Amino acid sequence: MARRGKWAGLVVGLALGLALGALLRRGGRAPAPCRPAPLDPLALLQLAPNETRDNSRRALVLVGVMTAAQYLDTRARAVHETWARDLPGRLAFFSSEGSRAPGLPLVALRGVDDSYPPQKKSFLMLLHMYEQYGDRFEWFMRADDDVYVRGDRLEAFLRGVDSRKPQFIGQAGRGTAAERDALALAPDENFCMGGPGVLLSRAALAAAAPHVRYCLQHLLTSHEDVELGRCVARFAGVACTWSYDMQTILHHNSSGAAAYTGRLKRREVHRAITLHPVKDHRYMYRLHSYFKNLRIQELREQSVQLHRDISSSLKALGVASDQAQGYTLPGGLPLFPAKIGQAGYLGDNEILGAPVELDRYKPADFGDVVLYDFVSKSIYSTTHQNPKRKIELPLKEALDDVIREVMEIINQPSRQRGRVIDFNELLYGYTRLDALHGADHVLDLLLQYRRYRGRKMTAAVRRHAYLQQSFTGMDIRELPLGDPPSPNGDSYLESTGAASRGDVDYEDFDESNKEQNGFLDLNNINKPLKEAWESGLMKLQNNLPKALTWGADKEYPIYDRRINFILPLAGRLDIFIRFMKNYEDVVLKTDEAVTLIVVLYLDGKNPIDYKRSENLIDYYNDNYSSDKKVKAVKMGSTTFSRGAALTEGIKLCEPEDLMFFVDVDMMFNFDTLRRIRINTIKYYQVYFPIVFSEYNPDVVNGEDYNKFKGDNVNTKTDLGRYDNIPTEGKTEREVTNLKYTKRIHDDFGYFRQYGFGILSIYKSDFESVGGFNLTIKGWGMEDVQLFETLIKSNLTVFRIADDSLVHIFHSVDCDKSLEASQYTMCLGTKASTYGSDKHMAYYMLNHPDVLWPPTEDKKGAS
């Protein structure tokens, strides 16, 4: 008994010890992490408790976007920041359990991972949408995170379809012939391809969603979209809609990762409601910017049409067009309440309401007639230096835009009529630009007519289109100028919010117009700045403040910013003396912040010019204060190369300096300095002014070039100079400006469209693109290569005709030892500076022997 009691005590003690150990172990263990409380479904989508499809425009469609944890900060965020904001409804992202994305309406589906194919994710997403929001939306959309959806087009489409009936809408498919058996589809079954998006009406979702768990347990294939189609067909009794239009409006691009990375002005892009796939999330922003600009264009067209309706209505009432702005409606309500200069001003109705007519412009005499250019395979023009030439890219793009818009108008009723008309070819056309009203086009179009309803047929048809693109009112936007924060600096990252997200590898992928963010997007100021200048902001320069503010606490002065002129020079002492006199009057005698750096080379033909140029520089340095010093870089007998010369001058500049590459033949004034400072923006924009280049004065003043033999016609001998400058009532600065100003006229010279040697750029930007190609020797080519490099960079190249910069004529000597491309370019420059077309025509008419030289036989007979 004693032994039995002893064993019993041991057993009891062991039990108590185990219990106490377990209790102590539990007490020392950290508490299990709490699962975050599920977000309220209404708060997730920012739905009001009483908001339903019956009382809210933003309850038309709920889009469920399937994504994965690895794409939450790229694709999903790009979707949320672009097309999700324009939806006529709401959007939610669905990802795997445990996914987190602050700021996104995200549902982390319990028990779901990011494995592919995503059958479980897709089915449970639809079940969640039905259970939480099934009675609040009319339509439900299943989408991927690489699809772009045009919200306005989607709304217009869905408003015309009855959501009370089971509808299963998408791009229908049955798989390829090789895989059809593997998909296990019956002869009457199909499925909606998931990539471009799938739409279910509330009736279809209500019928199919309660059975998704059954469908998941009876999968026949691994294809998510096939199984979804099978499930909807079984429980909702409806198959994916067979429609010819679905291939167009729910567009799938088979180019893979290259889809929508090229030209966007394409018919399939403009017609689509959804575009798939956008594999690189950065192109999502590009697409969004492009469609925003299309929307702006549409609104402008609607505005012009409303003005025309108002104008025609007032005409019927007997109201003169110039009285429209002050017209009052019955009840004392003004037709146009806001006047010019006020917020809400709707534009000048007399201009915007003008009817569409090809003869709106009434020329006063024959010289004012705006001539048409003939367009075929080439373009033929009577007003161009090259009468027959290749169609320029801007005109080609403009004609493509016009034809595309015409075809969209023609095909608007295609669905009702069961036919489609496609553009085939532009046979010929006439086009002109009326600077007051717009562009006029007369086009002969070859079209393809296809009827796909009833008796099918295809036929070629030919139609003439008489079109007019009207100019709208001019908008002027005042924008901050100066140095924005560096794109690589911390302040830039903080201002964009990218530093906190880690996605700082964004680049600008847009085309021509890279353009296309919001009007006041300061992080990409170059595009709006260019538009503002082209819209006429330049006329307001004199009224702009001395310094404009970029940030809240930092001021960037504009008009007193120092410019570093860099001047390569080899010989040409007389021309250098003229340049220095110009520089003295505009810079040295005033308070202009300009530094001149002369890179001096010894010219073997005129070696004495080298020393005299040094003496001239010393003269100006001795006569002006230290801050007006002219710096000299003495290269001696080194072989001259313009690119190498400019590079040597650049070495004297600091990284933050503004540089202006200039030639000794240039004449400039105060306007030049102001435009350099305003048009050059660090990190964003470089300035290539288009200078006015004078013709040969012997040609301009020669009788053979200006009249027929025997005619008494006075030739112009001043080359546009102001010999007698009016000084009364003018400041010394204004007089100096007039002294170095020329009257621009076709008889005196031309704007050198293809000259790229004159450039304004910051040194940091110059170095970022690699600088000049220093292997080029002799005349030309270095500026062209730099221009091409800048075009391909992220910097905006801004070009505009600058009448304050005049290239004084000098004869061009083309060295035959130059490279072939350089020699050809030199000869072209020499020919273009000889004289105008009119001068050459007079000379040929006065000397017919040049065109028809006598033959050898005739010479011998004479």
C-alpha cells in the first residue's frame, strides 16, 4: 500500500508540474498578431449609404481589377491614378491574401494566392462583388491590371444596353482549331476573352455568382476566361455576345509588350473602349494623357458648334453678328454674361460662330489671295522654294487626322445600317492655311464599302470631301519661369511624392508632343510652356515681373540672369570689330549681365588678325570695369574646329551657367537677351533660335536681279537698315535696340530654318547629352549632330523665328578638302544665301543664255 501511495504521489506531482509548465510557457509567449479589421465595403469604394444605381451617375458600373502583390505599386497604382478617376462608377483591386497597398481600394481575397492561371481569384472576385455590391450597380466588369478603359466611351456604350436582362459582353472566342477539343466547348458554346475586359449585367451576375464555388469544383480546363464563360452560360443561360463590333471596342493588341508603345494616332486606338495589354505601367500614363487631349479637342469642337448654333439663331432673329456679345435674352439674362478678360469668358461669337465656308476670307486684292497647294504622291506649291517636294511630316499628320475624323463621322451610324466604310487611299487633294480662320481641304478619297448585314457585299467608292478646320480662340496661360528643381534632386522627389513610393524611374515616353499633362503640371513644365509661347505669351513679356516665383520659398530671377556668350573666331578682324561695337552698345554700356568668351584661332591666310584681335579685346577690358571683362581663350595655330572651339570656351563656365553659342557674323539687341533667358529652362528646355540671314547685297541691289531690262524700277539699297533712327521721346536703351534691328522682308533675306549653330543651353544640360562630336574637323556638321542628340534626349528643343538675331551676309568659301557631307552642306548654304527666288527668276529672264546656252554649231555659224 505504501509503494502504491508513493507511485500515486509521483503521478500527481508529474501532472501538476506539466500543467504549471504549460501555464508558464503560455504566459511568456508573445500574443498572436491581430488580423486587421476588415474595411467597410461602402467606405472602400467611397459609396454613400443611400447611393444606388437609381440615384447616382457613379453607380453605373463596378470594375473589379485582378492584380498581384508584385504589381500593386506599379500597374495597379497607374490604373488608380489614370482611367479609374474617369469611370462612371467605382473600381476595386483584388489580390492575394496578405496584400497591402495604402491608398488603393484593395480587397485581399482570403485563401487566394497569386498563382497563374487565376481561376480562384477571378471567381471569388465576382462572388465578392455580388455579395457586397450586387444591388448597387447596374453593370460589373472583370478587368486585368494591364488594360486601359475609356470611361466616357464605356458609359455611352452601357447606357444603351438593358442591364435588367442577363448580358455577358466581351470579345467572343472559341480558341484555335488545335486547342478547341482541349477547351471542352460544345458546338454552341463560346467564352469572352478576359484580357480586353468582360462585362456582366446585374441580372447575369445575380444568376451566376451564387454558383461560383460549384464552378470552381468542376473545372474542365486551366483557362480562367473559358471556365467563367462556361459558368455564366450554365447558370445565367447566356453566352458571350457574338458581335462584329466587339473586336473594335474591346481591343486586344497582339504585339505583346510592344502594344501601344508607338504611334497612338491610329484608327483602332481611337475607336476602342478598352485597350489591352499595357505591359509597362508608364505607358498607362501616356495613354491617359493622350485621351485627355482628345477629350479637350472634342469639347472645343462642341463649343464651336454651339457658337455656330447661337450665330445662326441670332441671324434668324435679325441680330447683327457684332451685337451677339451684348445680346440679352428674355428676362434680362445676358447671352454671354462674362466679358473678355473675365473668368468664364466663352469666346468671341463673331469669330467662333462663323459658318463653315471655304470662302470666309475675302481678299482685298489679288496679292492677298491664299493659294492652295496640290497634294498627291508629292506636294506641289507655287509659294515654296521647292515647287515639288515630299509631303512634310506635319502636313501628312494633319491630313491623317482630318481623314480619320471624317471616317469616324461617316461610320457613326454603321451599327444601325449594318455596314462599315474604310479609308483606302487619298487620290489627290488641295490644301491651304488661312491664318485668320483655319485650314481648308478639298480631298478626293478612295473608300472601301463593306456591308455585313443582309446581302453581304464589298465595293470601292470614291468621294470628294470639302473640309474646314476652324481656329478657336487664343488662350494665354501665365506660367512660372525660371529654374525648376532638378529631376535628380531630393526636392523633386519630395514634390512628386515619388520618394515615399520608391517608383522614381519614371520617364517621358510621349511623342511629339510628349505632349500631355495637366495645364499647370510644374513637374513637366516644358510642354505647357511651349504651348503658352506659341499662343502669344511673348507679347506680354514687357509686362512680366522682374522675377517670378517657382516654389513657395525660393525666388528665381529671370531678366538679370547672366548669359555666357561663346564666340569662336579665326581671322576676320573687320567683322570682329563690328561685332564688338554691337556688344559694347548692348552689353558693356548697360547693366546687362553678359560675359563674352572669345576662343581665338590663328588664321593662316591673315596671321596679323590674331594679334590685332588680342589688342581689341585688351582695349575693351581696359575701358570697362572688371565685371565687364571679355575673356579670351588663345588657341594659337591649332587647327580650327567650331565644336572644339566652343568646348574650350565652355570649360570657363560653371555647371549652372547659361551659355549662348554665337557667330561673329550675328547682330543682336536687347530682345535677343530677353528671349535667351526666358526660352532656356534648366533641365527641361534648350533654345535654337531661327535667325534671319541676309542675302548677298550685290544681288539685292543689282538691277539684273530686281527688274526686267529697260524697266525703271527703284531697287532697295538699305537692306532693311534704319539709317535715320528717330530718337525723340525714346530712351537710350530703345534707341540702341532700334540701331541693331532690321526690317524683315523676303527681298532682304530669309529665316534659316535648317541652321542649328546658334544655341542657348545650360552647361549641365550640355554635358548631360555628351557635348559635341570632337572628331569633326573644319566647317559644319557639329551643330547638326548636337541638334539630333538633343532631339532624342529628354530635353525639349524649342525653335522659333527670332527677328532680333540677324546674320549679316558674308561670302561662303567651301573648302574642297572637307568631308563629302560637309562640303555638300556648305554648298547648300552658299546657294541659299545668294538671293531669293524672285531675284533668281529676274536674272534668268534677263539672261536667257544661262538657261538655253548656244550650241557649238550655232557658235561656228556665227
